[in-house]
Amino acid sequence: MVKQRRRRGGSGSPVILRSTWTWTADVAPADVQDEHVKAVYRVILPQCEHKASRKNCKWNPNCLVGLGEHTWSGEFDEDSFSSTDHPDSERRVQDSFVGLKNLGATCYVNTFLQLWFHNRPFRQALFLYQPGPQLGSATQEVFQANDVCGQLQLLFALLQEGCHQCLDPSPFVNALGLDTGLQQDAQEFCKLFLSLLESKLAHQPNEMVRNVISKEFSGIYAYITTCRQCGLRSSRPSRFFELDLNIQGHQQLSDSLQEFFKEESLEGENSYFCDHCQKKQSASRRIELNRLPQTLSLQLLRFVFDRQTGQKKKLTSCITFPDVLNMADYLSESYSKDRMQQDTKEDCIQSNSKGTDCQMHHADVPMQENTSMQQTKASLKRLTKAITKCMGEIETKQVQSEDMLYKLTAVLVHHGRSAYSGHYVAHISDEASGHWYKFNDEMIERMSEKQLQLGFDEDPDNKKPTTQRPRAVKGVHSSQNAYMLVYNRCRTPLPPHPQLPDWLMQLVKQDSSKFEEFSDQLATLRKKDVDAGIAKHEEVKLLYQILPVLNAGNDCEFVGTNWLRNWLEKGATTPPMDNSPFLCPHGGLRLSSVCKVKRISKRAASVLYTNYGGGPHLDEYSPCKTCVRDYCQLLRLKSNLVSDCRQILRLHCGQPSFGCWVGKASIEHWKEIATDLLAETEAAIVSAATQKVGDRSEEDGTEEDEKSEELPASAVVKRLKFNEDIICKHGQMTNQIGKRELVSSEIWNILRAYFPSCPEYAHDIQPCQQCQDQAEEVKQLVASEQSTTLLSSLQNCNRPDLHCWPLDTDMLYVVTCSFLDEWRKFVSHPERERQILSVENKSLLCAHQKLIIGLHSLPPSNTAKEFCLCNGQHTELPFQKEWEVLSSLFDVDCTISISRNKSNEEICYTMQPEECEECCRRRENFNQKQRKVLDYTQAMVYVRKIEGTQKVMEVVPELHQSSSECEEDKDDKPEEKDPDFCSIFLLLQCWERVLV
């Protein structure tokens, strides 16, 4: 019977399959009633309540819970019923910034594009760029595919005036020829792109466009080398786009700047060649700033070369940097402090030449007692004028120093621990509003309170920082992942908002027009989905109320569970109902389909069939009583299989006179054949997956894969069909008596229950006459052919032996005379003798697979035409050509050959296989003992009498044993006296008395 485990969650809960088929042991298939059918198809199970169960009961066709109905119970939601995005989901919010799509590994490009876009002078200059000589038509064809400046210009125009919430930078990236799947070095990309842009803009007619890179991003510093011997000072100027600052071993930005500008000693091998001294001298070298750009980029060297690994590594040391940076502290003394003091002193000296003490040492002015009051007032007036002029010059220098103040406007951050991968994010300040924004590709987040907020968000993958973050100070920030700091010179007033030229604005409007068309299409598709969703929502809410069956009897139909799930799934297209996989061969509901269908009311089914179509209908009469009866019979046979097997073994003895013919192979393997046939029958009635599905609990409400449940009947192991082994090719019983045997009627009745469609042959039925006639003809032909090919063997003439060895060969073969005798009988009388099919030479071998006796062990008198090898079996020696014919006509189990070799005029014979020395030694010992036994001189003679129906072999079993066995038995058994000797001796004495 089919077994099933108890459900995991319940205690003592009944098992469905076992409880529905337990009645088969007491009910015959012919007595199956409607209540049995209802129990098997589980239509009597109660319905599940929504509050009591959340999962669907697979084995309960009345359970309509957990099919997806909860998604329709709430209020109608447009987003859940439409697969189309909202038209405004891609629309840009007013006065907001636009994101850039990441094309794979282009996040570093997006950060720099957002950084350069927020530079208003640069953006305005780029809008004035002229991509071509003809700008009369405002079409996008004026942009060439490889025009980097033109693609950047259009991208900035869309970022400023476009309608998209997020832009695709693919045209710009393709114009640069970048590999979107390979992340480049961000610092190197910045330098190379600014150099490329400067060369592209150098040919523009507008001076502002030509000089925008040099003014905004490029500065000049000089390497100042001073000879310590002669004091010669040499200068080598150089341009820069950013200052590369070492952060290893530093915690503050000021420390990195001081290291960048500190004086370096050139000594020893690194000495400086002085042009004045004309030889290498010790010197000092430092960097002096000659001109600073409007946008100062400070590159923090986080990616350094590791000599131990031979690769780049990332430094995660934390560094602090201020909101405002005063670069006047890092200017050269001759350019700032010394130069300022020298100018002030010169002005004071010029004023002092007119009697004014510009050094303000008024305490040292001589004031003689005899000076008049008028002279004192004049002197004080001149002194006050000089002091006022000096103060004005100092204020002028202070204004020049304030021009060196830079404000933090952007921080570029690298997420990740590797120098070869990671993610780039930009924190940029908007000059107009003062708010900080985080640009993360498509995502843009505005910081609160107009402050830069890095915090732990700068490295989301690392919750615990590797270094302790310094205490927060107002106006100072810290980061362990920032790789570039961007400072802008404090500008008063702010640069104006960039304006697009008319032709560029026309391109933006064309792009906006296409976006509006796309939004209209989305709105149309979305409205269609929403309208369908509203109709489906009303339909489901109405039908689900009338879906359950109100009673356990009539007015119901069966529909597929998967179809109901699909119908209740949001956004899914509901196909027509297809109930054909659930049909049994009789047109009813298949037994295995109980777990795949649900029982609903006929009223609800009528609406569903009207709306969606399909079929065939499975009503309350669809549960198949024929399948239940067949499966009942199958379960009864499976339960009685073991007892019937024992019954057949008990009855299968002797040769009955009446009964039926069965095949020997069929009766030998009838249990295996019956098991496979029952499995095939079960697959046809129920399905091969019923046992697998039945082993699962009722609690499992998930729908399994159809492929795992439906196993084809061909998966069952195919074996011999019962009694087909005695059917000839003509469809009748075979005439080969060796393939069949007669069984009693009792055995046949048992077998008939398991194999009702097998052929039945009574004991008195005649075998196939055609097969007999054909067999006779075949035997005649075979006998004729064999007699012709083996004529010399048939006539037993001109046979070779060891004395008459043929000259044309050195090898002969061995066959038994019994084989030749049987074969000669068949050839002479093929109509009454059986056909010989094989040459059995293994009888000439011992248990060690060697010859029992060899030629050298034979006495000279036995080396004749026939010689004895063992057990009285005589042999003959066929020629090599005869052996080839024998091998082709018969199955040879063992080849035995004799070869002759000549050496020094002596003839040697060799046999293959070799002679068994062990068996030969045993035989020699037996022969010696036998000679002694046969010597009756002065020996006792025992006489055994045979009484009744006894036979000689029963009284003297030693005559039936081989020589070696007899010898072993005598060695093992102790010597016994003849039990009948006394009675025989007394009989002989009485007989002598009578004679006297």
C-alpha cells in the first residue's frame, strides 16, 4: 500500500493517502461504492478558513486559501497592476540636478562631469563653443560622433535645461573611446581630459573659450634651485592642473602642503650642476607658486606603489581638511611677505624724505626744550600724514592677501579597499544655494543644514573605520576615502548663471519634445493596464465570494490549481482553461490530479468559462469509479504478492498431468515481472508520481514542478512479459520443450490474477506445426551441410594419431569421442536426433582448469588412435582444417591442442593447456593403492548382498566417484569393518555342513 509520512507541524493528524485507501483490504473491486469514490477524491474534506490557514492544502480540493487572493482584498493600487512605469518617474523635478547613468565602470567619469558642470565660468565658456562652421539649422547632425567638446556641450545643456531625471552619457563616453567595462585611473583621466579639452578649445574664435582651461584649472609653480657655494638662483617654471599631495604619515592637509613646499637638499650623487661654478655643488630646491587658478584641485595620493607586492595599494589613513584654505601662507616669501614689507618700507622712506618718519618711531624724534610751540605742531602734523599713508598701503596688501582665500566646493570619494576597483562618489556644493549634494551616478541626495556630511556614509562597506576619526571641529572635515579636494577662490559677486545660445537651446527643446512623446506613450500603456486591473479587481472580488462549493454533493466543477493561481496573480495574462492533463483513460478525473485541481461552485465555473473559455468541463460526475476499482485491485494484488509467491513455491513441485504451459523464464522471474507490471498499471491508472507526492505532508501548500510529479510509464524498468518466451514467431506455442513446463491449475489461477492478458496454453494444446516443419527442414539442411564439410570425421577413417602424425602440420586438436558419437547420430538421423550445438571440452579439465592427464603419463599401449584422458572419456584428434570448420559450426567452450616439435632427431609432444601436476600426483598414489587392493594373495574377500530393489551404486557409492575423490575419502575416513561379514561367514559354514 502507498505510505505517507505524518505532517510535520501536526501531532497525530491523519495521513490522507493511507486513510483514503485503507478500505481496499476489506472491499473487493466489484463492491466499490460512491462513498469510496468520494473518499478517494477527497471531496468530503472540509473547507479551510482564511483566518485558520495561510497556506493552501494541496491534498484538499475544497481548500481555496493561499492561492493569491490576499492581493485583491485591499484597495486598488495602480502601480501594482501596471508593469509600465509612471510617465513622471523619468521626469526631472523642477530646480533639481540630473543624474548620470553608470555604463558599467564609468562612475569615475560621472563624478568629474558633475564637478565640471558645477563650475559656472567653465560651463558658460563651453556653451559658447562652436562645434562647426554652419550653425544655421538647429539639428543634432552638427555634432560629430568623435567631437568630444560638442558632446560635452550638449550633455551640459541637457543637464541644465533638459527634462530627464537621469541622462545617458554614452555619446560622450564613446567619443572619448573609453572601455565602459574597465575602470581607469581617475587622477590620470582628469589630467588627460583637461589637456585634451584645452587643445580642442585653442582654435575657438572666442578668447574666453580659448583661455577657460588655463584660467579656471591651470596654475604655475617654479622649481627654485639655489647654489650654496655662489648663491646662484635658477628657476624652472611648470604648469599644473592639481597639486599632488602625499598623505602617508600625515593627519592634516596643512602637513601635506608644507611637505610639498618644503626645501630639499641636493647633495652627494644628487648634487646640482651650477652654471656659474661650472661643476656640481650642494644646493637647495623648493617649489614656489607663481600663479594660482580659480579652481584649485588637491590630489590626495591614496593609491601608492607597494614594493613588497609589486602592485598598487590604497591608503585608508584619515586626513582632515578645512572649509577655507588660505594659500597666502604657502606662497614664496619674495612674492608675499618679503615683497610686501619691502614695498611698505620704500613708501615710508619716500615719505620720510619730506621730513616724515614712516617707521613711526615718534618717541625718537628730538624734542628740545627750547623748541617753540609752532614747530611742535608742524612736526606732529607731518607725522600724522605719514602714518595715515602707511596704514593705507598695509590695508592694500591685506586685500591682496584675502584674494588667496579658497573655499571647499567638492570632495571626490573612492569606496572600496582595492586600488584597482571600487566606486566613485562626488560631494559637491552648489554656489547659488550653498547646499551640499551627494552625486552617486543616478542617485542625487541633498545634505541637510547646508553642511558637508561625510561620516560613515563615505564607506558603506566598512562599518568600523580602520583608523580613529578625529573629533569633529566646526569648519574642519575628515575622511579616509577622499582622493581629491576641490577649492574655489572666493568670488564676490558670484558668476552669473550660464545662458545657452539659441541654436543649442533648440536642440534641448527637440530632446524635450521626444521625451514628451515617450511619456505620452507610457501614459497610454499605463492607462490600458490600469483599466484592465480595475476590471480584474472587480471580477475577482465578485467571483471569489461565490467560488466555494456550498455543499459536499452536486453543483461543482474541478479546475486546475495552477490556473487559479495564474488568475489571481496580478499582472499575469490569464490563458483559457486546459483540463485535458487531468483526464484519465476513461474520460474522468485522474486519481493523481486530486492534488492539482480545486473544487469550485458551478456558478463561478460558468462565469470563468464564459470569460476565458477552455475545457473540457469536469463536473461532480467526473471522479472515475473505474479508476478507483482498478486501483483497488492493484493494491490488493500488491499486498498479496508475498503470500502468493510462497503459495506458488509450495505448489510448484513434481510434474502435473493437467494444467497449463508456462515459460521456464516466466515462472522463474514471475515476481519481478508482476512487480513491474503493477508499477506500469499504477502509472496508467494514477500516475507514477503518486507515491512520491503521497510521501509529502498535507501541510505543504506549495505547487511542485509538473516535471517532478509526472513520470512517464517508460521510466519503469522494462522486463520480459509473462509467457511471451514460449510464443513462436507465428504467434503460437513454441515446439521447444526445453523452454516451457507444465504447471497445475492452482498455480495458473494465481498467476492469471496478476497477468490477465497473458496467453494461455492448456496441457493438451499442440505446439506450432509450422515451427516443427521448419525445424525439421532446417535440421535436414544442417545435417547435410555438416556431413559434407566433415566427411572424414563422419566416416571415421584416415584419423591421425601419435604414431601416424600427418606430415603437413605440427599441431592437432582434441575433441571427445562422445561429441563425435552424438554428432554422427544427428547427421545420420536428423529427424529423430537432437541437433548438436556445442563442443564441450571442459570435461577434460580439472578443477584447476588444467588437463587431468598428459601424454607423458600414458602407458605406451594407450598412445593409439584413441587414448583415455579421464573418467573413461575417449578423444580423437581432428586436423587443423577440421578444427577450423568445427569452430565455425559449433560453440567451443575450451580449445585443447597437441603440438609436435623435433630437436636433435627426437620428437616431443606439448599439450595446451598443460597437465595438472597435483591431479597427476594424486592419481599415481591412487593407482599404487589400487594395485595393492587388486592383489588377492592371502587377502580377505568381503561379499555384499543386495536385497529388494537396491542398486549396486547405492550399496557401493565408491564406484560412482572419481579416482581422486575416492582416494581423498579413504584418507579422511577411518577403516571400518564390513557390517555384513558375520552373517555371510555363518551362511558359508552352514552351506559346508549341508554339502558334507
